[in-house]
Amino acid sequence: MGDGWREVALDEADWLAELRPDGALTGYDPGGRPDAVWILHAMYEWETGATLTTHHDLRRSLLDANLVEPELVGGINLDEWGVVDTGGAVGRSQHPGPGWRRLTWAELAARTDEPVVPPGSAPDFRSLPGAHPDGSWPASIEPPGEGSLDREGWLRLLDLLIAWSGPDTACFAYIARGAAPDQEPHVLAGPLREAAALYDDERGSGSPANLWPADRSWVTWSDWDLWGTKVAGPPALVEAILTDPELEALRLPWA
């Protein structure tokens, strides 16, 4: 469990439910309070260059060689049903290790001549379609994780939030049902300086759906269905995130 974080009553998140009543399953969109920024979840690329082989191609090869087991959900063999292995992680993700480099969304969008995020959309599986036209990403790319900031991005965001609010700031974290292994929502309370531990808390699957201080001056939102994490709060905090060299962030006026 997250060090220094204890479970508290679910009604601590009721004010967020008033902003977005349908957010219990995946997380509550805080809107703009009064400003907002999206942090794009990190992706990585082989340092040796691109390949036409996809993650799905690799999985089929491993299945044919009996090197991996079929994926079963509720007794259904997803591989036999033709479910595409996109290559993307759901929940926690991090730098893959030696031989990989950070690939920004902006760099990839320039290659495929398309917007980083299409107008009217949020960062999700529909983003950058030119990079994965058949659904599965090239095996040379580790695509953005869905539902959670990457580990390095979460830690850097916390550095900025601590610099803004102070390490002893009392905070709350909402773990949405969709991200909880037990399929139950949880609200935790603890000091901001200990929020790094939330990433590996067994009640969740990475960055919590929402994190906010007791004064509600800012809110983070890692929706279980998205490839970006939104931070809503004062313009100066938003600007600090936008200009941080370790994060890839942008404003989306429509989201």
C-alpha cells in the first residue's frame, strides 16, 4: 500500500462527481480550474530505427512457436477471436531500458503529417493513426500507456506539484473502479511528499484517476481510457508544466 496514504470515505470525492457525474468508472474530468494542460504519456522507440513488423506480428509468431500462452478472458481465447495486440500497456508503464529512446508525440506526428491530437479529441487510441493504421503499433515503438502516466512522468509531475504546493500539503487520491484490481473505487488521503508511492499501490494500476489537495486548488486526471493526463489549476502552475523540459505537454482548448 502507498506509504503514508490511508483509505478514507468515498464521499471525499463527491465534489468531483458533481463536475462529471459519469466519471466514477474511469475518473473525473475537472474541466478548467481556471486553466488546464495535458501531459502526453511517454512513448519510446528503438535506437536502431524503425521496423515494419508490428506487435501483433510478433505475438502471432510467438503463439505459432508455442512460446507464449493464448490470452483467455472469461474462458474466451482472444487470440482465436482475432483480437489485435496493439502493443500498448494498460496502467503502469516506464522506460523500457537500454536500446530505447524517448519518442515525442510531436516528432511522430511530424513523420506522419498529422496533428499531435486531432481537434475536438482527447489523447487516446485514435491519436496518431498514421503510426498504427491497422491497429497494432510497429514493434520498434512502445506506444503510450493507457489509463496512467508513465512512471517517470508521474514522478516529474509530483516534483512540480510539490514545488507549487509544498511537500506537507494534505491531498486526496481517487482510484476509479475501472483501474482497481478489485473493481471497487477507493479514496486515499496522505501528504503530497508521499504521492510517489501511489504509483505502485496495490489498490490501483498506476497514477490515480484523480489527485487533489485539500484546498482543491488543482486536480490531476488520469482517465482509464486515455493516453494523456490532465492537470487543471492556476495558470502559473499550468505554465510550469507546459514549459518543463522533461514532460511533453500541451493545451487542448476543447478538452
